[in-house]
Amino acid sequence: MTTVDSAVRAAAASGLERSDRAERAGWLRAIAEALEAHRAELVGIAHRETHLSEARLDGEITRTATQLRFFAGVVEEGSYLEATLDRPDASLLPPRPDLRRILRPLGVVAVFAASNFPFAFSVLGNDTASALAAGDPVVVKAHPGHPELSRRTAAIAREALTAAGGPVDALVLVEGMDAGIELVRHPLVRAVGFTGSTRGGRALFDLAASRAEPIPFYGELGSINPVVVTPAAAAEDAAGLATGLAGSFTRDGGQYCTKPGLVFVPRGTGFEAALAAAAAEAPGQRLLTDGMAAAFAEGASGIAARADVELLVDGGGSVEPGVSRPTVVATDIAAFLADPAGFQEEHFGPLTLLVRYDDASPGGELDRALAVLEGSLTGTVRHAASDDEELVSRASAALARIAGRVLYNGWPTGVAIAWAQHHGGGWPASTASVHTSVGASAIRRFLTPVAYQDAPQAVLPVELRDGNPAGVPRRVDGVLEA
């Protein structure tokens, strides 16, 4: 097995940072093609290791290849470099020299693979794709939930790099908990990308900050993804909302970082009965690992046993070992306000918590509850055409304060790959809410700025030279030139 030190040193010596944008775009596309060429083999391995359906995994391979090609396009377009030029001006006080600024590769990036997306957030996931696009070599710490898949995926990617004339050690794999700790501590690692639990992410975050030379840690951690159902929406289509929520929180066993785990609902609309019926019919799902299944069972039974909680759908007592079934619990908004932290604990699995409210007036109990929400990846407003715009605006403002993405009349499971996408949020959803792990600006995490003052043309990156020979968008003397 590759040691951490040899892996990091090989990545650092790969020379990826000296490649040009066209080369990196070609290598990303070559990896995407290789991934798709081995689709059947990889789906089979992933199905055995994760218990996710073959159809879900097949679609995830397509998403992962799309991500790689997306970042190839981001690199070619070039605006991510933030190329900025200020011409010299002796009339200013103080006089302004010739200044040219650009973002450059940061160095070796450590990526911790996630369990719940064995392709799209794992060895070749968003963190890896965006780091490679930036020109940073990557050392991936494999997730123990799918080790064989991790090894095979890394091997396919390295073979594709070699065949395309790229640096094979631009991507290296390591395994083991101790390897992860050593990776964060390694002096040649310049940043960390992480997707996982709040507990594990916080430990590594603290480790990155405690180094003699601290490094940025971009962690996506726990998220409950609150939903606000307005009284008008519940009155208009309680059954339809219930069916949609049941499908979202039970999807793939509730093992989505964007699962709606906390739903504010008006009391007495029939929504609860409709949700209980829909959730009770949802099939059970074997979770990714036995440890996750045990943790979910413990957490679900713990919240259901609270005196201030009503159990609407009991997911316990399954006759199938290791299979987790949907659980729906409910509480009153007064109880939520009395213990907001306790009710905002993430339960990684098919569980959602309903919070019943009566008063949606300005400054009322719903507003007070939304004001104490912790950071989440998403927040959702389910509203109707007849709704009071002021109520929708208040709910929107409260959710935008804590969530990286606010949705309307949809469900948060599913994250589109797009330039405008943001996948992050306040703590504990992520460690750096200004950054995203999905979408074009994810590349910004793994870049660092440098300004050249009165530099000879020959030493400048081609994107900063006179005449813009690279043809990238630039800002010159404050004016954006596309």
C-alpha cells in the first residue's frame, strides 16, 4: 500500500501545476471517458460494497463524468483565473505601478472521499475534479465503505492520465484512518477537501488549524435542510406535499446531505396523516455500512423516546437485519424553541422531524423558530399562489441567513452541476460558508492569488500578457473585458 509520505511527494513532483489550461481540460475529459467506458464493472463493484441500487449508481457515474467535463469547460473559459490588470499611472497619489493579478494553483490537495456518493463525491468527485482543474495534484483518502471501488476508480483514472499524456501522479490514493490524519499533517499538503460527518470533519478541521503552518480545510459536514410549509400551501395540496416529502427524505435510505430533516408545518391540515401513510409505504433500505445503520437506529430511537415528541411512523423493529425503514416524528414549536440544538441533530438515514406551528404572523412563533436555526446546505419554502408575499419573504430571509441554497416549491435532494450552483452553508453544514463544493466556483478553493508588479512580459502568465493572447475574460483598469 502506498505510504502517505510517498503519495504526497509523488503528487507534488507530478508537475501538474506547470500544465496549461488546454492540457488539463483534455485530461479531465479523458478521465471522464475512461470512467464511462468501465461503467458496468464499476457499478457492479459499487453495488456490492454500498447496497445502493444499480440504477442509482449508473446515474451517478454519468453525473461524475459530467462534473469532470464541466470543469474542463470552466478551465477553458478562463474567468476563474480572475485575471486583473491595472496600468501604471504616475498622476495618482501614491503613483500606481503596472499591476497584474491572477489566481494560481495552490499545491497538493488532500481529498477525503464521502460514503454516500461513491462516485460523485469520492475518488473522482467534485473536490478532485475542481482541484485537478485548478492545476493542483490530488491525494485521495479512500472511504472505508467502498475500498475496492476506490482502488479500481483510481487505477482507471491513472491509466487514463497516462494514455492521454498527462502526469500519472496527479492523482494518488491512500487508505486508512491513520493515513487521513497523516495526510492533513503532511507539510506538502496545502488544502483539504472533506465530505462526511460533523464529528470527523471537526476533528480534521482542528488538526488542519493546529499545524505549524495552518492550511484551509473545506469541509461539508452535517445538515438538516429545514423546510417551511405555509398554511396556504398545506391547505391547497396537503397530500401532494406529503408524497413529495416522503419521496425526498426516504430517497436511497435518507443518505443524502440535502435530505429534508426538519419540516415546519401548520397544525391541523391533514398533512401529517398523509405523510404518515406515504412514508409507511416507502421501502426499507440497507444503509451504506453496518456502523451507519446502528448509529441511525440509536438516533431514531432516542428522538422518538423523548416525552415532547410524537412518533407518527415507527421505523424500528425491522425483521430484515441491517435494513432501515422510514421514521417520522413530530413535536410542537414550543418544544423546539425550548431545545433547538437537540432538535437540529442530523440523523443520517430515513427520518424527518415535523415541527407544528399555529402562528405565522410577523414576530410570532414561526419567526422565532426560524431565527434559531443552525447552518444548513439548503432551506426550502413550500408556498401557494394565494400566499401572503410578506410571509414568503420573511421565511426566505430567515433561510437565506443560514443556508447556501434556498428552494421554492421543490425538494432539496439533488444538486445540479451549474455555474450558479452553491453547495455550502453556515456551520455545521460547512466550515467555510463562502465556498462551495459543487459548481464552477468550487475551483476557487484550491487557488491562491499572486500580483506581478512591473514584470517583464516573458515572466508573466500568458493570461496576463499584453494583447490578451490567451483570450480569457479580464478586468483592465476596473473595466471587465469579456
